[in-house]
Amino acid sequence: MDRIIFHIDVNSAYLSWEATWRLQHGDTVDLRKIPSVVGGDETSRHGIVLAKSIPAKAYQIQTGESLYAVRQRCPSIVVVPPRYDLYMQCSAAMIRLLEEYSPNIQIFSIDECFLDFTCMERIWPDPAAAAHTIKDRIKQELGFTVNIGISNNKLLAKIAGDLKKPDMVHTLWKDEIPKKMWPLPVGDLYGIGRATIPKLHKLGIYTIGQLAQADPSVLSYYFKSYGKVMREYANGIESSDVASDGRPPMKGIGNSTTIGHDVDSREDAYKVLLSLTETVCMRLRQAKYCARLVAVSITSNEFVHCGHQHKFAAATDCTNDIYQAACMLFNQLWQGQNIRKLGVRVSEFCGNDFVQLSLFEKYDEKKKQLDAAIDSIRMQHGTRSVFRSCFLHSGYSPVSGGVPAEEYTMMTSIL
């Protein structure tokens, strides 16, 4: 039996969630209807665009572009800082709503997921009608819009959802591939990056349809084993299951911040590391992971970069444990130079439902309960609702670094 897979993607997620929250709290201006972006610290000139409104696209504003460059082209642009605790709440609310329609949901990132709708025809004979119902409920009950793509596999469902935005439902069944997918530019096919596009162009391959009909031996010669994968994708061939453990397949969670002034003391550096670790560990626990590896990076005011990492004997999600390891790494790295940027990153994940301890590790249930209580308070009342006393009158944010840089595995390694 053919499967029915939905791909749900929030339109301009960070900006939509920010706009929705502001409107619900009395703001009269919808950020989605004016040139606006969600970004980092504009005063440092190192902040970047994390999300942009549709009107901002008229100024050729790109995600990842510096806010300084954006301001030169659009002086009136509205810039709002990211609030990751808000984004987690919005994402979780959407997943709770989707669980009413299927128990099999795979979170692919904070703003997109796959839903297995197979065998639900007894309740919803028309999958497209069900998708419209889901889309409209999210808009009416949660206040933001999504695109939903429908197909027989995850790859085609994702491509379908990207056909036209925002607030749309699209199908891409196998018999629709020649009409809907093959005319698209080859760069629109998932898994083909910027470096691959010019190589395909040199072979005379400009559309997905041309790639689907390309000589397999030529693709294998130039792209090795990935040539076969690209050709299969272009023909809509993919058969992976919707993994319903509810956790995104992350490779690592990292967070960094460019400091507004040079940090030249160990005490101040420790505060910045703690604020970064707070955000990283909150996200780590929200994803239900423990980490075996922690890394710290330092960038001096002369833009000299260095980094070091430490591996735990047993995986952990404890803020104090990861912070202590980060301070140890910092002490090994720092040579007294003025610091402009610090970063903390964790990786090598395992589930946090149980942890295998070594003979030399002591399990501290109180630490785990404390972290859980702090996370709960921050999720309900904001990241500044509870913080450590060392940040009082320090001039440093108790939870900093903006939105953590989450690295999700390439879809090709999951399919």
C-alpha cells in the first residue's frame, strides 16, 4: 500500500513566531507585513539575519547576511532579537496539535517535521482536505502559518511543501512528478548544494527533469556514488520511514556570541561561558539528549581563532557539568589575549532516558531535578525569569548567544 506522508514547514518561523507573540500582547504592527528581520546584535556589526519577512525580500535580503549590510540597503528595516525560549514553546505547541492527527511524527528541525498519515483514510478519506484542516487550525489557534506538502515519501513531500509559499497545501504524487517537479531548477532538488549546481550546469543539466534522465555512468564518473543518489531523488525514489521518536537527528548543538567589548579577565569570560552553556543545555534537554563531547572556541580581538574539546567518561545534560568542562577548556586555551567572541558546543549524543555511568561517576539526581525546574520556569516565564546571582549587576546576559546553531544531519543520511 502506498504511504501518505505530510511535510509541515512553518513559514519564516522565527519571524512568524515573534510577530504572533507581539500581536497577541498588544502590538499593532505585524512584522510579517513590513520589512523586518530576526537577527543578532546589530551594534556589534557581527549580527546576522536569522529570518526575514516577505517584504524584506524586495531588498534582496538573504538569511545569513550581516545586519550591517542589510541596514545599508534598507535603513528603515525593523530588527528584533531572537528569543529561543519562545521558539521552543511555539514548536512544541504545533507538535501537540499534529499529534491529534497521527502518532508517527518525525521532528526534522525546530520549524519542520514529517507526519505519517498512512492508514488514516477511515477518518480522513481525502488527505488534502485533512492537510487544509491542519493548516487552518495552526493559523487560527496558534497564530502562524505553515506550508504542507503531501506525497508518498518524505523527499517528495518536502519538495511539494516548497512549491509555493506561504500558507499553502501542495501535493506531489508520483504521476505529478513530470509536470510539477521536473521543470524546476536542479538546485531546488533536496540534497544538491551550491557547490554541486555549477558542476551539473557544466554537464548541461539545468532542471530536475534533465537530471532524472541523465546518463547514470556520467553521473557516477563525476559524482561517484552520490551521482546515483541524485538521479534517484530526481525520479522521486526514496523509501525511508517516518521516525516517530520525536527527536531531531542532530549532530551537535552550539552557541556563540560576539561580545560588545573586549573581554580581558578570566572572571568575565567565565560569565560569558556560563550564559552560553545555559542556552546550549536547555536546548540539549529539550531535545532529550545527553552529550559526550564539549568544545570551546575563542576568537581574539585580532580575529585569531582557537578551540579545544573534552570528552566525558559518561554522557551528560547537566548544565554545571558542561560549564565546568567549558571553563577547564578555556583555561587550557587562553593565553591572556583580549577576547571578542566565545563559543560552546556539545556533540556525540545519546538519549537521556537512561545513562550508563562509569565506576568513577556519581549520579546526582538533585542536579537533574534543578535543571528540569529551571527549564520549566524559563519556558513559562522567559529566559530571564530565573538566573544565577553572579549575573547581578554584571552587565552580562544570564542566557546569551541568540539562537543556538543546530546542525541537523543531511537528509541523505536519513533517507
